[in-house]
Amino acid sequence: MKLDLLADADAVAREAAARISAEARAAVAARGRFVLAVSGGHTPWMMLRALADEPVPWPELHLVQVDERVAPAGDPDRNLTHLRESLLTRVPLRPEQVHAMPVEASDLESAAEGYAQLLREVAGSPPVLDLVHLGLGPDGHTASLVPDDPVLGVTDTDVALTGVYQGRRRMTLTYAIINRARRILWLVTGGDKAGPLVRLCAADPSIPAGRVRQDQGLVLADRAAASRLAAN
């Protein structure tokens, strides 16, 4: 896994946008489309605003979600709410190019199965995502692969549901599909990520993030998050 250190969250966001744009152009040139999976978070919303100004081949891009909270449409807890504000109102993506997780469904198990089928239609069978953007929580979680949840052991499907975590159930991509991705892009900012970043870089399997494959990984971290790396 490669690690690039930048000054602050704004620099991380801008560099991430530039990297995604370059990956998109290369994927479209090679395969005719680019399938991007995005997570939530403050720095990612900055990244998506910056991405709107990058030279991205929008007509050939498909956007999917890494995870989503089970909450009503428009709820501020929803990643989709911020995704719309940060990117979708700024770029020429058609509705059929944006694939939101169906967390408003009455039958969430069936909805998760349906999303897994949609991913097969968009990205092949088994689906291979071109780029998965991930964050790192202070507790070592990534996506909604959270500590001590049965979702960590799911191996037979690409989309699963968690129990209640920080007040909400979640729908999430599983390790199975994340670890098939052509590129995994981590955005890690803030001093509360310093300890988990050390463990991520060590591929520590005791935290959920440490179980993600590293050979296709790139970590963009700010100085605060990397503060303990210099001491190791």
C-alpha cells in the first residue's frame, strides 16, 4: 500500500479528486466506463466538490455507494443527502448513472440482495469496481464494516446489513467486493485517526480496516493523521 502525506484535509481532498479524475480517464480509455464507489465524511464531501471541477468523463461514469445509513430520504445522516449537495447538483450525471443504496425499502434484506444484483449489472459478475473510496474511523472501522458486528464475517454476498451502530443500521459493501476493486483510495484526516492509521498501515486484522487488501491501496493522509507514523 502506498502512503502520500499532505498538509491538511483540503489538500487531501484536492489530491483525491485529481487522482479519481485520472483513474476515470484511464478506465474509460481501457474499458469504456468507470465505476466509482464513494463513502461519506467531511473530507470526502470536500473531495467531491473538487471532483466537480476536474476533467472527468462524466457520460461514462457510474456512481455507487460504499455504505449508507438506514434513514429517510433527505435526512442529514444519509450519505446520499451530502452526495447530492457536493457533487450531483454540479455535474452532468444522468439519473441512471447514480445508484443509491435502497435503504428506504421495507424489506432491507431483499433490498441488499437487489443492490448486489445491480452491481453485477453495472460492474460484471462478479462485479469489479474501478475505484473504491474508503475512510477510517477512530475505532478502526471502514465502510460500515464496524467492530464486533457479524457483517465482518459475511463472505457470500457483496452487500450486507449491519446491526445498530451509532444509532443507525447500515447497508454496506462487504470485504468480498471491496477486495476485488482495481483501486482502493483511502482518505484519512484528523488527529483522532493517528492511532488507527498506524494499525491500517500494519494491516492489523484486529481492526476492520486492517482486513482490506493492501496491494491496490493508496492512502492520502494529512499531517495530523500521520503524526504517529513518524514515531514508528
